[in-house]
Amino acid sequence: MINKFLPKEVIMIIYEMNPEHREHFKILKKELLLAGVYSRLRIVDHIFKMEKLDHIDILSTIVNDPEYVLQILSTCDCSKKNAKRKKCDCWRWIRLLSRI
């Protein structure tokens, strides 16, 4: 099953279990956690656009662990400057989640 989603090079690194690769896995883990959180938040946006409900109501229903989501969003490498240019949504979500 793992072969369907990961390139061969990544699978080989995983199977090697070389301690030198730990730094690469930390970066990968961070990226995967952020991707998972953004996936959940895209669902909230989709429901918001379809149902015209309040973001806070939808967030409090769908996101049952806002502290965890805030923690993961805070690891995003963007800056407030980029967020103002709408290159990253993390700051918008951090503001909304902090109101739950």
C-alpha cells in the first residue's frame, strides 16, 4: 500500500532506517501535518461557501481539537508579510481558531 503513494527513492530511505535521515523525516513530518490540517480547513471553507454558515460555527463543529490545529499552523514557515499578500492562509485560520 505504501508503494502507491510514495516515490521509490523515499521508500528506500524509509527501509534503510539510516540515522542520518532523521532530519529529512522531521521536515517531511512537518509538511505532512500541515497538509493534513489544511485539508481539514479546506473542508470548512467548502461548507462555508455552500451553506453560507459562519466560519466559527463550522470550525467548532468540524475541528474538535482546535489547540492541536493551532499548534500545527504555528509551525508554518510563512511570514505575516506573505499572509497579507494572500500567499498563505495560516494567519487567517489562526485568528479564526483562536476565537473558538
